[in-house]
Amino acid sequence: MAKIFCVANQKGGVGKTTTTVNLAAGLAFVGQRVLMVDLDPQGNATMGSGIDKRQLKHTVYDVLLEEATITQSRVKTQWGEEAARRDMATFDVLGANRDLAGAEVELVELDRRENRLRDALLLVQKDYDFVLIDCPPSLSMLTLNGLCAAHGVVVPMQCEYFALEGLTDLVNTIKQVHANLNKELKIIGLLRVMFDPRITLQVQVSDQLKDHFADKVFNAVIPRNVRLAEAPSYGLPGVVFDPSAKGSQAYIDFAREMVSRVQTL
């Protein structure tokens, strides 16, 4: 049965989509069956996985409104010949586009509005080892669907002062969802991203995180890396675009750590 994880942070620009796409590719690289769900109307995770969001017949929007199933809507990633030669494994994507913005309004009046995604995932849970959900930065009905469907939350964050304040808000949100809607939900771990050890403040914040959250902080650290930033413009995860880059190697290490951590949950 699949382990379902949201990649979430109420602060924008912290690398949620980059983390979701590269963790999905990294998990596939180490032999896991992966479904990535894009819950952001911008569809960046969809495009970053090499799938044209404008060409999708069905999206997560149709799944949430129960007009299509995940089986009908999922699309498999396709890498180029070079990536295929390097034996880069593929994963499935439940994509999103601008249509999803309308779901916010339409879901409000529907029954089981916060459990639509969870119900849909139950039908395909045996097909995967991991389901990763890329959430929008706001606490919306879409994010709530992701949190209600998930077993846990992976929190990517930069080691900066304002990121700590955003983390406090997220922890409170997770506590509320756990208490009222999803008893299984918990923080799986905090992932330090865009990390530069030359910046003293980042090292200090990283140490504060480890002191306060202890083993909830992943050992893997994602460095600030140009190749990761370039990859989306080619429609590829960084792990596929340049597997030898420091950022890509860090995400593969993170994927291995996720697999081992799941076994101890």
C-alpha cells in the first residue's frame, strides 16, 4: 500500500515544487513506484515533469469533481533518449492546469469536499509505493484535500528567519487537521533546501532546527544549485537533467532516506 505524503509549506518560494518533482524522480531512480499529484493551479510540477499541462485530457480537477478517475487521468513521464540510456526510471503524474483554480469555488458546496482526493487515491493505492502531493502555498480547499489524504507532511524550508515563522503556522495547521479531519496526519520531517554553508545565519538556523525538532530534521541537505534551477526550463527534474549535479545527488540521497524512514514509521 502506498505511503501518501504532502509536500507543503505555507510560505511561498521555498522549493516545494522542486522538492516534489525531484523526490518523485529520485524515488523512481531507487526503484520505487511513484505517483505525483499536482494540486497547484499553476501546474508547475506537471510542466517540470515534462508533461504539457495544456494537452491533458483529464486533470486532478476532473478527479476532485468525480468526473474522471485517477486511472483515467494519470500520465506517465517520458524522458529523452539520453535519459533512457542512463536508465532513469519514470513515474506517473496526476497533472493540473488553470482549470483547477475553479475547483476552489466548486468544491465548497459539494459533499465530502475535503475528502475527494483521499477517496480517489484509495482506488489506486496498491499501484504505488509512494504518492507525493505538491500543495499550493496557501491553506485552501486544495491544500486541505492534500492534508486529508496524506499520512504525513514533508516540509521543505530555507534556513532563514522568516521561514521559522512560517513553520510555526504550518505546524498549527497540521495539528488542527490532525485533531478534526485526519488522525493519521503528522510531520514526517523537515528538509533543508537552498542551503549555503558559507552563510552564517543559515548554519545557525539549521542548528536551531536540529535542536528543536531533533530526528524530525532529515539528514539530507539540498544545496543551492544552478542545475536544479535550469532543469524546469527543459521540462525535466534536476535528477534526470543532470544526475551528477550536487543538487541531484542530494535529492537521490533524500529519496533513499525517505525509503528507510518509511520503514520505521
